Amino acid sequence: MSYEYTVSIPAGKRAQFRAMVKQLGGRVMPKAEESRDIPNEETAQALREVKEGIGLEPFNLEEFSAYVAAL
């Protein structure tokens, strides 16, 4: 089993960190690309529906405040 981590290493410790990872049998890959944040089709469709207001009810702040106060 393998794991992938995103970490921030201080500039002065990067060589030491890379050596440690190599010693453990791992590898250091370049910074993750932004494309990994692209949603899958189901999420993209839900975002489009929210943007278009499909299936949304108007938000009533007074009712929400009353609900929170009742908790």
C-alpha cells in the first residue's frame, strides 16, 4: 500500500527531506498540478444546477435565525 502526501518543507531542509524519503524507499514528485482540483462530472453537474438555481428554495434568514436560537 502506498500513500501520497502534500507537505511544505522549509527551503533549508529540502535536500535533507529528499534524502530521508529516498532512504525510506519513497520518491518526491513535483508540486501537484492544479488540474487535480477539477470536479468529476457528477459534482460539476451539481455545481451547474446550483449556479442556475435548479431545485433551490429561497433562503429565509429569519426562519434560520429562529431555528438557531431554538437549538
